[in-house]
Amino acid sequence: MVISAATVEFPAGEPRFMAGFRALEAAAQSSGMAWTALRCSDFAANTLAWAPQLRAGDVVRGAYRDAATSPIHERDIAAVAVRALTEEGHGNRSDVLTGPRSLTQPDKVRILGPTTATVADLLDRPAQDFATWVTDHAAAFTR
């Protein structure tokens, strides 16, 4: 079982990360054992990187403002991993895991805003849906 990236097959990803994920998958595939690669989209948990900014004020700074991802809740990744490890039919394959909808950073801020009551703006700088994930992690973002 390897946790990989949805972008491993596509040239749009960061090259240094793609190389690492490709090497990880190759190691699993050449191990001689059954393997499963879970190629995940953006982890919803990555949004926790905004928590210190939100606790300090009303602005979120992030790179690639209008880039859209489909954040996936870590519980969904875990649930798929459990099935892949305990049920037949998941060996020797790669599965792409995404959240239920594509969101830009401003979309995420709009969802996060009512939970924290502090998000005012997003500045330009280089399954279970995101709203559920935000509710689950609301304490991390409040003052």
C-alpha cells in the first residue's frame, strides 16, 4: 500500500514530487508482493497550514489563488485503504482518490469563513466534502 499523488501520471505536477511518487510506486510494483497505490488529490488537511494565519488575523495568503483542486477528507483516504487491505480485488492497481467537487482557494475560504468568522480575503501569492472537513477541524482555526 502506497499513498501517492493524483498528478503522478500527468506533467502538471511539481517535478521533484512526481519523481518521488513515481519511485515509491515503482518500488511497490517491483516488490514481488501485491500492491495498491492510492493516488490522492489535495488532502483537505493541507488547509491546516492556514490556521496560524487565521488565528493571527483575517487574511489568508496562499499560492496559485485560482488553481482548483478537489480536496479529499483524510477519513475517505483511510476508508479506501482499509478496503484495499482487507477485501479482494484491490491488488496490483492504482486508484485516483478525489473529494466530491473541485474548489479554488477562494471557494475554500468561502466555506471556511462562516466556521471561523475571521476570513476576509485571499491574497494572490505564489466523498466527504471540504465543508465537512472544515467542521471537523473548526477548533484548529478559531482564536
